[in-house]
Amino acid sequence: MEVRGKLLQPQEVEAYFVIPALRRELAVALKDQGLKLTEISKRLGVTPAAVSQYCHAKRADLDLGELMRTYIRTAATRVKDPLSSMTVIQQLLKLALREKVMCRVHEKIGTLPKGCAVCFN
């Protein structure tokens, strides 16, 4: 997705960059636990093809940082089905907000919305 120079609001950054990156890291953490792609796909509520792309770094290339990866590895143990996956992602989104992940996306693509309550808080 080419968005360089386009002004993105926080909810767009979350939907286009952060949530896919969280799913990717959860998929990798579940794979590291020894789960097969089909089981990971059932737990995350995505297709096996998406899981394969996540695990081969062909999708959602946002670097969340080592601290977030540590949180995600711990949280992955609570992912048992799509509902628990969504709960975990919501919890991780709160951590991503605290860790200013969305702000790093704005910096990476070169735009910051004026007065953004996320980036300027």
C-alpha cells in the first residue's frame, strides 16, 4: 500500500498498519510454539494463505519493536480461537498506543495529522 505523503488519521493507521502487524507477530509467535498453519489460521480467524504470508514476512511489514514483540509472545499463549484473538489484539492495541507505535507509522510515511491526540499526547 503506497501512502507516502498522504495524511492518515489514527484509525486508518491502526487498521492499515498496526492491526495487520499485530496479527503477523501473533502468527509468528504461535508458529514458534509449534502450531501448524491451519491451526494458527483457525485461532486467528484468517486464511491459511494469510498466515503463510505473515510467517514469511510478505505481509504487514511494520516493525513493532522488541518490547511489543515481548508482549505479543506472552499474549499469544491466550489465543485459542478468533474471539480470544480479537480480545488479545484489543489489549495489544492499548499497549501499541502507549508505546507510540502509531506515531512511528506517521513518521515513517512522512505525515503527522495536526493536533493528533495520539501523536501529540
